[in-house]
Amino acid sequence: MPEESKSEGEIENVRVVVRVRPMDKNELDSGSQNIIKTDKSNRCITVYKPNANSSEPPKVYFFDNVFDMSDPVSQQQQQQ
């Protein structure tokens, strides 16, 4: 089947969105710590390495959009 022709200058985009979920009961009961901070205004997350020395910087990742634990989520997304 032939591919649909695109007009010149038309661009297809892929958007990458991340949602940081709340820790579940098992994670909380085992004393796990949250190592991810979200920055919705800058659309990034910062991942801290547990037990890292102070000279080791955290990793920062940027996305098209960032949702944290406080954002309402549809039932379908909760099941994924």
C-alpha cells in the first residue's frame, strides 16, 4: 500500500510524557525512599541516586510534559 504523500514542510512529532506514580504499600512498608523529583514548570524530572556521595550530581531528564503524584489520573491510566 503506498504511503500517503505529505505536503512539504509538514512534520510528524512524537510527544514523550512521563507520570511519576505514588509509591505502593509494599514500597512504603519496606522503607523505600522516593528518589524522583518532578518539576512541572520546566517539564523535567530529577533522579537522585540513593546513598550517593554528595559530589555525584543527580540525573535530569526533560520531557514534553511531566505529571506527578498529585495530578488526577483516569481509571485507564491507573491500570497500565
